[in-house]
Amino acid sequence: MRKFHPSRIVTVCCLIAVIISITIANGNQDSIKAEENIVQGPLTVKVVLQRVYLDGELSEEVTNETILSMEDFWAAYDGWQLIDQNEERVVFQRSIDDISPLLKTNGYFGIDDDGTLSIFNGKPETNEVIQSFFQIDVKKLESRKHDELIQGIRIQSRDQYLEVLKTLETYPKSEKK
């Protein structure tokens, strides 16, 4: 027999309470049996799956799902974190230990006009910044590395993303006091 996680039991109880309170608020106070039928029958909700990638990108997948069994529903999303829910929608989130598809497709490391390390959608000359990190002391940076950043360093994998960040974080611009 499967053990229910305490948060799932609370969630199911909250869903039942919301359905009952909505039914009563709508004037359908005929009997508790009518409310039980609503709870026992299939429930259709919008399910939002949010994926948060290493680079901070958030993607969402939205589906409508008919719930026949709460136990099966929660089991289907094991490993996802419940973020929000109401009678119409349930939002789950998961951290992905990889870079986003956007970066894999068209991401470039580069520096903007003030020397801030940034990720661009396309080459840095497009000026379409996706994410900014920190200012680099370009005077301490090797000229080859500086030229690469001006041209743009293509991001193709998680490991490359982390390696570039690790290398360049050793060249932060120190603030003058």
C-alpha cells in the first residue's frame, strides 16, 4: 500500500473544501450527496509545468488534465515542487541542471558597452541581452579572451557555460573607494 505524503493529504482536503464552499456559495445547497458527486467524479484542472534552467530561463508547459484519482495525479508529478494551486489550476516547478534550449540554440557570452559580462540572444553586436552577470576588468583580461567576448563566445553546453563563468569570475572589476 502506498503512503500518502502529508502535504498531499492537506492538498486534497483543501481541494475538497474549496469545491464544497464554491458549491454552497453558488446556492447549490441541495445536499451533501451532490457535493460528494462533484468530488468523486473526474476533475479537470489546468496543469502548469515550470522548468527553471541554470541560466535563469523559465519555460512553461500548460496542459488540461482530467483527474480520476488524486493518488495517480500526485504520483505523476512526483519530483515536481508544488508552487500554487486553486480549483482551476495547479502549478508545479522543477529545477533543470542544464542550460535552456534558448541558450543552446542561439546563446553567446559577450560584454556590453560598460564591460558587463552578459549572455546575448545571438552575437553581442545584436545588443539583445538575455542575462547580465558582473563587470569585467578588461584591462586585466587577456587580449585574446577580450576579443572572443567582443565577437561572442557561443554557448553550446552546460559544461561550457559553467567553465566560461568560472574563468571570467576571476576578472571582476573592483570598485574604487
